Amino acid sequence: MLAGLRPLLMPSRLDDPPQKIGFADDKWLVAPGGGGAAEATDEAVYLGFAVRNAGSGIAVMHGWSVYRGVRLSDDHNPIEEFHALTRDLYIPAGDIGFWQGALRDPTTTEFAEVRRLIESRERIIVDILYGDHEGGQRVITRFSMLPRDNGGLIVAAAKHWNLDRPDPR
């Protein structure tokens, strides 16, 4: 493993180009620079946002977990409880890309809660698990999707956890 090549996901910049985000069922969202998109139907909840890899290595996303409202705690869900991604998402060092997630079981509490957050335009918290292209240097970054007055969502990073080495704090 090349210890010096570490990925670090952050929200993209406001002046970055929009990201087209396609889902397996032919649903499309567009996330503006620094922003995200969310949509709920009776069958699925779609989430996505633009990210920038501020690190020096390729970022490979592995999974995600979603929360409602503000989560100020210093913990994250166990890795085993993260949703796996349907497709491989790689972000080159110093470049932009996107994250996407979908909930497709309307019978779950998670589906109902996230749908409610989207419809009532409340904050959504997403933790993303990612690492380097060799499967190491895993990190969880907490992102916040905040509603804007213009109807869009702005995205901010709140916290990072190193899983395979000591945290910087």
C-alpha cells in the first residue's frame, strides 16, 4: 500500500460543474457544484451530491449510512450497517465526481423517515465509507445536505474518521 496516497472526500466547490447522477432504474438527478439533489417517490428515495477528492490518491466509495437532522455525536454506525453501493464510484485525486444512494424498500422506517425529510425540506446527514484503490486507508466522512432558499441543497463536510490508522485528533 502506498501510504502517501490518501483519498479525502469533501464537497465540491460552488463553481465546479454540475454532476449528472444516473440510477439503475433510469432515474437521473443533477447535483450542482457544492450541492446535492434528493427526490422521493412511492417506490424509491434518491440522494446524490457532488464531491471533490482533496487527497492525493484515488478515492473508492464502499458504502453509506443516512441520518435525520443534526448528528453531533462522535460516533458513526457500525460498518456492517452501511448500505453497499450498486456501482463502483471512483474519484481521481484532485478531481470531482459524485456520490449516490437509493432506498428502495418503502416498508422500512428508514425509507419513510428520509422521504419525510426530503418532503419537509429538512437537513439530511450522510456518512460515506471510502478508501484507496487497494482497499485500505478507509475513512468515513460525514456530509450534511442542507436545504437552500432556492429549492436546492448545499453540501458540507462535518467530520472524518480514519478506520485503518489513528485519527488526527
